[in-house]
Amino acid sequence: MKVLSIPPVIRRFARYFTDAGFSLYIVGGAVRDHLLGLKSEDYDFTTDALPDQVMQLFKHVIPTGIEHGTVTVHFEKQSFEVTTFRSEADYIDGRHPSSVTFIPSLEEDLKRRDFTINAFAADCRDGRIIDLHDGKKDLKNKIIRAIGDPRQRFAEDALRILRAARIAAKLNFSIEMQTLSAMGMLKENLSKVSAERIRDELFKLVLSDHPATGLSYLKEQWILTVILPEFKACDGLFQGGMHHEDVLSHSISACQASAAFASTLEVRLAALLHDIGKCEAVVPTEDRNTFKSHELVGEMITQSLLKRLKASNNLIKDVSHLVRHHMFDYQSNWSDSAVRRFIARVGLQYIPQLLQLRIADQIAIHGKANTVLLDELHHRIEAIIEEHDALSIKDLAVNGNDLLDMGIPKGEKIGDTLAYLLETVLDDPGQNNREQLLDLAEKYQSLEVFTN
């Protein structure tokens, strides 16, 4: 019989419960991952002790969700979330039970959980694993199955719809047919779920090893276009040319391709969203559709979409920037000044991510990436960096204060002059010295006066 190895700190934690006559179990993903041979240090606990009783056992307890039986215990510099065995009344809002009843039965508590592979419990005394819903069988067969009636499980909490897809993406499991069908039937209930909760599940899915598994399930059941309606017009949108998939399927394929070498959320999301502007930029022609400036449209859509999901400002900025610039067309005949201008336009910090995005796009189109030109561009960029060429205004040998000292008025003229100096230095890095730049700045003022 498989048992869960209980870390010493948890054994000491559990002793407080057992010494007081209570039981304590580890539940959920930690037990599942142990049975799969995966490492997990994210433990959730359930107990027959009431929340008030748990609070009496320890000095430092936060009532994080005490109305639903959950408290967070700070113990030996760690935080443990503990929930009392409970049964639940109807979920009126599709997310939260109207009331909970604390019960002494672990069996009844496990019945209310979402999927069989999440309904394990491990006794903290000896690590004995309790499986009351054939979860081990579903683990062996790599199946995600709702406990009991799947429609009831998803009606209780619509976020479970996304959780099923996210777990499928994490483990590369199949979703059992009745469970999958119920996900599609109740997809509109996701409108009751907060943007933050949807965002968290979606981002975890995108960061998994098999994002296409989860995204394809969401696409198949028309769930993806409920949470990301911007993709609705992309589903079935023909591309032609090198593309063998419609825009949405290609986007999913690019996200999956990025999973092989890109670990950042920025690149994974940019791979999923890079062509989303094609939905609005499409111009039908006789033999194929064209998508002029779709990257600019895509930048705006990406910003709007991520704002709706309440993503951080930095994430919105980074992902939309990658989407905007993903259509660069490097050729070997680019001059060094053209490469410097490319770096200045894109931003040096974004170059590695942009190259990863291009590779993912190529793999999604062709099944493999031809990196000859990308490798050449990468080497040329490295050579320019080694020369310490100026690539941004902050790299110039003069700054705004220098221009103020020579009498240029504060405001727009300072910015215009610095931009002019940068353009000059991008053409000829040798001019990036204080004396020459101040002379160029003075001449530029005369040129502006003459032009005006």
C-alpha cells in the first residue's frame, strides 16, 4: 500500500491535533502528485476540529475563510491552510455555497470535492492514503472525472470548468466524456466568476507543459471564446499561404511550441495572442486572406484583453510589446545601422523573448523552426553589444541637463533633440562623444528654426 511520506514539520504540526483528540489529513493535489511521482510542497489540510478549536490550538492563526471553515496557521515559519470537514448547501451564485455545515465525517467531506484525482486524503499520523472515489484508477488511466454528477459539480463552482482544463494541461490527461460535456453545457456560468480567478487558472494553464491539451478542450467546448471572446472571430478564420491551421488553432499550436523552450508567462501569452489582431485586420482576397498591420491591431486587443483579466501593468506592457513586434523581417543584407535601429525600436531586454516567440511561430507553421537567420541576427546583436554602441537615449554621451545648459528650452524640444541625436548615433556610433553631440544639437536648433 502506497503511503505519503509526511515531512517532520507536518508530523509535529499534526501532533497538536491528535493530542487534542482530533484528526488531520493532507488532501488534494499534494497527494495526487505524490501518487504520480511528482514533487509537491503545497499542502492543504482538513480536520474534524472546528475553526474555533483550531484557533485555540495555536498561537498564530489567521481566519482567512472562517465562514467556510478555513483558517491559516503559522507554524515553525510556515503557513498551513486548514479546513474543517464540511458539507455545503446550494451554490446560488455558481461560485460559493449559500451556507456550510461542519461535520465529523471525512467521507462526506470528500464527496463535495471536484474530481476523483483530487479527492485523496492522507492521514498525517502515518501517511496512509484514503481513496473513496477510485481516484487511483483514474490516475492510472490518465483521466479527469468529476465526482458524482458532473453537471452538479460545475453548477456548484463554474471555476472547476477551467480547473479541469488546467489539470489536463498540467498532467496531459484526458477529460472523461460526461465531465467534458458538462463543462460545455455550463460554460456560460463562467460569467459569474471574477476576472482574477479566471486569469489565475488561465495563466497556470498557459504555463503548463501541455497547454494545447487544456486549450483544445476549451476550444472544443466553446469555452475559450467565453473567457476570451476576442478569439471568437479567429475560430475557423482561414489563413492560407504557409498556414495549415485557422488563426485560433495556430495560436494554440504556437503556445504549445513555446512550452518546449520558453518558461516565462510573457512569451507563452504572446505566443497565444500574437495573431489575435488578424480577426479584425482580415482582408479577403480571391485565393487567401491578408492581414495587413495585424500586429498593431493585436497589440491593442492584447492590452484590452489583459486589462479585463486584471493582469499587472508590467505584464500587459511586455506581452503587448512582443505582439506588436513579432512580425520583424530580418535579412542578411541589413546594415549594422539597421540592426542597431531594430534593437532601439524593440528594446534590448525584449530581444531574447522576441526570438523565442518567432521560433514558436515557425514551429506552429512548419512543424520545425529554421533558425539560420535568427541565429545570425542574434550574433550580430551580440557583436553590437560588445562594441558598447549607443542603443537608447540613456546611452548618449549627453543628456537633457546638458541641452538645458546650452539654452535649449525645457520640454518638447529637449526630447526632439535627444531623439535626433540618437538617430545620428545609430547611423554612426563614432559620433557618440560629448563635443560632437553638443555641436550637432546646436546645429539641429538652427535647422529647426529654418524649417519652421
